Amino acid sequence: MPSTVQNINTMKIGAPGWTRVDLLNYLDLVEDMLYRQELEQTTAYLTTGKLPQLTTTAGTYDYTLNQATTGLSDDIWRVAAVLVEPQYSNEFLAAISEDYGISQNIRHPTHSITLNGRIYFKFSQVSTTDSVRGGHPKLRFKMDPGATTTDFNLLCYLKRTEMTAETIESSLPEELHLSALIPAAMKYVEGLQNGNIIEALQMIENIYKPMVRKHMDLGEQGIDNSIVRIEE
């Protein structure tokens, strides 16, 4: 796997006027753009194979989602959905319906989805905020969640390791370094040099991010198993 040192060496050939510190900063910034997608291979699971569960306190509506609150050994950057299992659904008025899993309850509309062979209901009475650099995502309940350690399952995505030094390696697979990471970073540098940063960002969004998704959003036997694009 190409090291960060090697990747900076490669960038230096095409951008000799930039310092290694600058190139590392841009490489890290662009990798963050590429990585912040809801991907099958970055979906967070506990060692049991189940989704992490949020411990809530009665009367507490706001939660910071770090390793202590998720039970994961890594940090996350996004919570895409809060899910409840069928045995808890009646408590939140998410009754099973025959209308394609859509609850008929107007107060708490929800959808049923299947993940790893388990049926869940999407709990709608929450809002979430993605993490910022160096921070953690946040979650706010719109109703009192009560005191529980098992009701709320988190469909969330692992955060990458920030490349703050050349000794820290990229979080992207090796296959994507020469095909996506370095070209996208060089396009970003080119945009800064030539004053066409908008064009560079558009290329990253429309060309290089889809390449990362195609590679990292595949599950068993090359099939896209992700369930994050939940239709409302």
C-alpha cells in the first residue's frame, strides 16, 4: 500500500512549488471529501455483528455520539438513522402495517427496513448533526426517550483517521490511491493555483467520489448491500 510519504512524493512531482506540509493538508482535506459518504464498508457494527445501541436517560434529549456513548472502538461521523426493533415498536407507536412496512400512525411515521437479516423500524422523532473535524456527531430527540440501553439502534458510519502527519496512513483502500485520492488532491491544488476551485470541487464530487462509492459500497459477492438510502 502506498504510504502517505509516497503519496506526497508523487504530488510533489506535479506541484513542486508547494511545501510538503501544504500538500499533506490538501491530501487530508480531499480524502475527507471522498470518505464522507454512507458506504457499506464503513457501516459501524459491534463485535457481536449488531448495530451500536445508544444509552439514554429520562428527560435528556441531547447526546454527543462518541466511543463512550456508542460502545464502538472507533469514532463515527454520521448517524443516518435511529432504528428500533419490533419488540420495542409499540412503545413508540410504530405499529406494523401491511402498507409496505409504513406505519399508519400519523404522530410517529416510520418505515420498516431489514439489515443483516434483522427487521428494524426507523424512529422518526430525532434529528442528527454530522461531526466536524476533531468533533463528534450529535443527536437530539424530539420526545423524551426515557431511560434505556437497548431501545435505540444506530445506523452510523465510521470516521476516518485524519492525516495530520506523514506517518499517518490513508483510510482509503490501496486501489483508490492512484485512481482517485491523488488525482483528486492534485485537481484541488490545481484549482487553488489557477483560481478555478469551483471546477475542482465539481470534479471531486462528480467523478472521484462516485469512484470511491463504487469500490467501497459493495457487500457480499459484489452486491450493494447498503440500506442507508431509506425512502421516505
